Amino acid sequence: MGYVNSSKSALNRLLGTLKVQRPLIISATTCSVLNKLFDLAPPALIGLAVDVVVREQSSWIASFGFKDVPSQLFLLAFISFLIWSAESFFEYLYGYLWRNLAQTTQHSLRIKAYSHLQKLDMAFFEADSSGRLMSILNDDINQLERFLDHGANQIIQLIITVLVIGGAMAKVAPEIALFSFIPIPLILWGSINFQKKLAPKYREVRERAGDISARLSNNLGGILTIKSYTTETWEAERLRLDSDSYRRSNRNAIKLSAAFIPLIRFAILFAFLSILIAGGLQTWEGKLAVGTYSFLVFITQRLLWPLTTLGHTLDEYQRSMASANRVLNLIDKKISISGGQKRIDPKKVSGAICFDNISFHYENRNQVLKDFNLKIDAGETIGIVGETGSGKSTLVKLLLRLYKLNSGEIRLDGQNIEELNLKDLRRCIALVSQDVYLFHGTIEENISYGSKNTNTKQIIQAASLAEATKFIESLPENYKTIVGERGQRLSGGQRQRIALARAILKNAPILILDEATAAVDNETEAAIQRSLEKITKSRTTLVIAHRLSTLRNADKIIVLRKGEIVEVGSHESLLKNNGPYSQLWQVQAGLKDLDSKTEQ
């Protein structure tokens, strides 16, 4: 019973998302109903034709003034032509409308789910896999589309068939019609029970499909690591196990769904044989007209035979509802980080930043920052160094509001960033992260990504400041060169310079460089350092680096250890302190052994 409620919930939730499509749903449903009504007419026409041939001038049609048999048959032929034409016309219409609804629903749900997905915090993406999310956005939505293409129409026409034929049979021969109605409760009972048992099996099938997508996504993204560690056989075996688990889940569902139709066939056979014998005997005894008997024999099959498709239709329905639940659960996922109401213009932002008594820890992990305080003046260049896990990149993520603070507040130009419009806040910050991501497209498209109304001259200027011009112009297609997925056709240093050019072109009042020179050679680093002197003027700059040479010209350097500031000062003053920064500098400069370095 819990399963039925779950299905109703999924269906109700789905219908709620289709409110905009209500006129299209009504039109498609109307065409399905009219098509089925015209489709059910031929058995009645056959009964009338038999009635004409047997009773001639006493037939039912003769009562309308058509006395001779030929005129009655021609009238039947004309009516048949009209009915078949109308049936074909409405079949075209419902096919067009349902498919149009399926495509529209697929498109709107995918865009709605993806748009919502982009609003979720980074913790959500860390807890989930990209492969599973891709499976929801692609496979599950496609499954729903397939059901709307065919299944919805089949359910509507099945209901119309039972109502119309059942009513007609009850009217012309109520005693005989009873035999055809006896199997229907059995069929419905069986359908509901199959439905209950199939639902959890199809939920498991969708979960296993998500596992396969996650595995493939991870492996294709890490193909270089797989090759370099020669783990192809091991990874193929892991995929085989996931695929086999999916196959077993499907097999269990198929085993149950395949048994449905044979059982329904026997119920139908009972009704057909009962009408064949009981109706035949009554006709032989003269209690039932030949035309009526012919109609009952034909119409019984039209009533009961479609019920054999009920198993397949329910099969599609359960698959689609399992998929709908996954899609709608994603759409209903609570957004933990929402923007404030205050609008700000990036061009009017000075860039003063204040971390005021903030505390933060990632989910199910130890405290990263506790009662942390840091004030950065507008236009100041701040260097941030520290051991891995000391909280350097966390500060950047919190400033961008990628995670929610546990306590405290961060202020930009004196305003709490939680009160600011989220898009406006992020437009104020240009980030070059340690993990550079380039989109599949041209160099020009990647540099101008996120910056509207830019021209070629501005793109070239940004590339020049990032010291990227030389290598770009050496490529066969220059700025039109395709970088490949994640920029895999470029070296690490080239990708980093493209990312730096992208940040420069954004022209935000705050620039954050998170290991921006980690993947470049010494010559390029020196060139970028020269560029930074121009780039950082009149903007607040945060430079996170392990390479301390990158920070020599910073106004102030912050040394972090376990989420706390242990040193603050300029490069020269910190060297004189002979503290953690000085010791790290001596190691990097080759003046001190790594083994003698104190823990950073």
C-alpha cells in the first residue's frame, strides 16, 4: 500500500509540473477519446451488416426508410468510410499532440532540473556523483518521455474501451454481458498486485542504472590515470560487476512483468468461451438476434483483448514513475544558499573584505576555521600561505558563498554578503582556481566565458596580460583553436594562462588567484608576475600560493596553520621574523634541507 501512495505522489507531483501544458493535455486526451470511440464502431457495423443480410426489410436500418438491402449496405459503407476517416484523423492528432507534450515535458523538466541543480551548494555535489546526476537528467527524463509518447494514450483508450463496450453490452444483452465482466475484477486485482511488486524492483533498476553512469563518468574522466597505472582490466571488471548488478535487477523485474500477460489471457479466454457458448445457444433458441450475437462475439474481444496490454502499460508506467520520482526529488532538493535582496553594482564596489569571527567545517569533518578574523583593505594585495588543509581555499569558497557559514559573517564594503544578491556578489569576484576548467570550444570562447559584449580586441588584450599571446598565435587556428574537453589539448600551463585571461577580461573589483602559477614554468611565472603588477592595480587581490616567489610583491602575507593566522606581514618582515614563513622560504630557495624544516 505504501507503494501505491508513492506512485500517486509521483503522478500528482508530475501533474503539478505540467500545469502550463494543461490545454495541450486536454486536447490530446480529447483526441484519444474520439479516436477510440470511432475505433470501437466497426463491430457495431458488422452486427448491423449481419442484421441487414438476415432480416432484410425488417432490419434496424430499414426503420430509417432504407427498405431494400443494397441501399442499406451502401449506407453502411458510407458510414464506415466516415468512421474510418475520422478514426485516422484523430489518430494522427493524438499522436502529434501526445508526442509534442512528451517533447515539451522532457525539455521543460530537464531545464528545470538543471537550473535547480546549479543553485545547489558545493556540499551537495561532493556528496553525490556526476554520473548519477547525468543519469537523472538524461535517462530518467527520457524514460518519462517514452511513457508520455505512448503509455498515457493507451491508459486513456483502455478506460474508454471498458466504459463504452461494457455499457453497450449491458444494454443489448445484460445476461450475456455478465460473462465478459466477470474477469475484469480479477484482471484489475492482478494488475494492482503486480504494480505493488514491480515498483520497488524498478526503483532498484533506476538506482543500478545510476551506478553505471557514475562509473563510466569517473572512468572516462580519469582515463589517463587508468592507462598510466595499467588498471584497464580491473576497471573493466568493476564495470562488469555494476553492469551485472543492473542486469540482475532488470531480470527480477522482467520475470515478474512477463508473467502478467499469460495470466490475463486465461481470464479473457474464460469470458470469450462463455459468451461464445451461452450467446450461441440463446441465438440458436431464437432468444437473441443473429446480428446482436455477432456484435457480442466481436466486441468481447475488443473489450478484453486490450487488457493484455495492461501489463506492458503498467510496466512503462512504473518505470516512468520511478524516473519521475528521481527527477522531482532533485528539483525539490532544498537550496541551502540563497541570495539576499540587496543589489550591488560591481563597478561601484571598492573591494574591502572583512572575515568577522567566522567558524566553518565541512559536513562530517573536523573544524577548518574557528573564530577566524581577517580584514583586507580595498585595493590591497594579500598573499595567503599555509600547509595543506589549513583553510586557504576554504576562505575563497566562503567568500563566493559556495558553502554556508556555521557562524560569524563576511562583509564586502561593510555589507554582510548573505544580504547581497548572489549573482551580484559573484560578479564582483574573478577566480582563477587551482583546478583549471576549460569548456569544450575555442580559446576565444573560453577567454570570453562569462563576460558579455566583449570584442576580439579585448580578448587579445586579456590574453596578452596573461602572457598567453605567444602560445596562442603559434597554434594553427590561433584564437579559434578547439581546446578539447576540459582543455585536454593544451598543457597545464597553457590552460592556466587561458583561465587567467578569462579572469582579467571579467574585470571584477576582486581578483582571486588560487595557485594560479602552479602549473607554469619559471619564465612564464616571471612574465605573469609582471602582468600582475598591472592587473592588481585598483582592485583587491587574494593570492593563494605554495610558490612563495609569487607573493614577494604582496602588500601583506597571511600564514595559516590549522585555520588560524600564525603570522602576518610583508615578505621582508616575515623573513626577518625567522618564523614558519622564513623557514618555508629557505626550503624553497634551497638554503635549508626539507628534513630540517619545521612543520608548516
